[in-house]
Amino acid sequence: DAGVTQSPTHLIKTRGQQVTLRCSPKSGHDTVSWYQQALGQGPQFIFQYYEEEERQRGNFPDRFSGHQFPNYSSELNVNALLLGDSALYLCASSLVPQGAEQYFGPGTRLTVT
Amino acid sequence: KQEVTQIPAALSVPEGENLVLNCSFTDSAIYNLQWFRQDPGKGLTSLLLIQSSQREQTSGRLNASLDKSSGRSTLYIAASQPGDSATYLCAVMNSNSGYALNFGKGTSLLVTP
């Protein structure tokens, strides 16, 4: 049973560039959430996708956008990268949007120089 | 706004000790509470999920309790081992504000041989 997978593992970008991160949910899951984790902090909710629509959004600017595909996989796009966007980006999947156990992927480490 | 606090921030114990990690939250209207383990630079591994109607959950040497009225949860680790060394994160999902997990900053645990 495949767990949550994310790609790439690591990424180095220059300030002002754009980046796309990818996530495949755990088999059987239809809901994907994205989190940003700065060093030494707990993860912060970016947004959640369910039925190919953004269900809820956290306190992140419009530079952060996403998409969910019919096979439930998801992308996180960040435009106009800032140094402060350097973080571990985590994807979580669950069986339903609310109340179910959340399973996390290994994360993508983004470094903005 | 839900605030989640974890105490202590760091803990060092000798192998074999039983230990307790604490988590407190400000809004008792929660759907569930989940404990995670995170190894350095890695993703989150789900340890235990407690629904709001439950008082505790157990898995092997781990036991988590929930007191919703006082806004507290504890994670009890019995007979600690060096392999338990990691950061432990507590996260709550509110029942009245959607689908995001609200995380504490974690407790960094070191178990010495």
C-alpha cells in the first residue's frame, strides 16, 4: 500500500522564480492538504483540496496556488519566491476532508537564495 | 484562533525511563487530536489519533489521553529507547473552523543509551 509521495525531495531556487511541488496521496484517499514548516516551527496550513476544488485556505498570500487532478494528486505552485519561502513543504492526505486521520509525505525541502 | 502549546520544548532522558509529553489547546471545540513523530528533516509519522468523544488511545508503548474540557492531551511513552529520539508534534482539528490541523511547535526528545 503506497503511502503519500512527494517530489522533488530537495529544490534550490532563486528569489523571484516560480516553483511547482507535487504530491500523490495515499491509495484510496481523495483529500490533499499542504503545509509549510519553517525550521523549528510546527507546520502551518496552506490549503486543502477536495473534489478538485480548494476547500479551505490558510493565511498565505495569493502567490501560493494549487491544483488537484482527477486522480487526486495535487500540485503546489509558488510564484515570485521570497527568501522567507524557504521551508519544508509537507503534503497530507486523508479519506475525507474533516475528522479522518491525516497521513503525511516525506516533504520537499525548498531553499530560496 | 486555536493556539496549541507543547511543553517541554526539549527533553533528555536516559534509556528505560517512562516519560510524559504535554499538549494544551485554547479552544475545546475540537474534532480530533493527533500526535505525530518527526525525525530531523523528514515528514510526519502519525502515532495516535483521538476523536473528541474518546478519552485515550494506545499503541504499543504509547498512550495518549485527551481532556477536552481542560484543553489538554498527554502522550505517555513507556520504557523509552534511543530509537524514540525525535520531535513529537501535537495537532488539533477544530470542529467549527474547517479542515486544517493546528500544530504546536513540538517537543524535541533525546533518549540517551
